[in-house]
Amino acid sequence: MLALAFLAFDPKTFVSDRVTLENVSRFLFDSFYQSALLRTFGIAGATTALALLVGYPVAYHLYCLKSARVRTLLVLIVLLPIMVSFVVDNSQSAESKKEDAPE
């Protein structure tokens, strides 16, 4: 993907064999791309900070629990949304593959 950034744009094939720095300079100096990049890093930083603020206290609390039964229950409560999301995504993927299969 990075190598494609240095190839010139061709309207017919989208990429030509000519190497250029035009795409890179447009990405670095165009205000549209600068604002999109800053917004992306801002969202990534906020998400990381929120995950750390929520995740560390939960992990520490689970670590300090004496009862294995309660710890297991709380770990399941934390992981349940991820597991449900995984199952739903895979069931939708399997359903779409079933629809695409020839009869």
C-alpha cells in the first residue's frame, strides 16, 4: 500500500508506472488531509485513554478478588459482548456464504 502512494494516478488504470512525490506532498500539505489525519489521531488517542481508564481498574479489581467463582462470573460479564459480537458476525458471514453458493 505504501508503494502505491509513490505511483502517479492514471484515470484509466488508477495507477501508472511513473514514480512521483505528488501524492505524498498532497497528503502532507493539503489542509483536508491534515485535518482528517489530526481527527483520526485525536479519536485514536481518546479511545486509548478511555480504554485505559476503564480497563485497568476492572483488571485490578478482578485480580484482587479472592473468590474464583465471582472472578469467573465477572470475566464472563466483561467478555460476553465480545463473544456475542463474534458469533453474530460469523453467523452473518455464514449466511451470506450460503446465499452465494450455487444450488
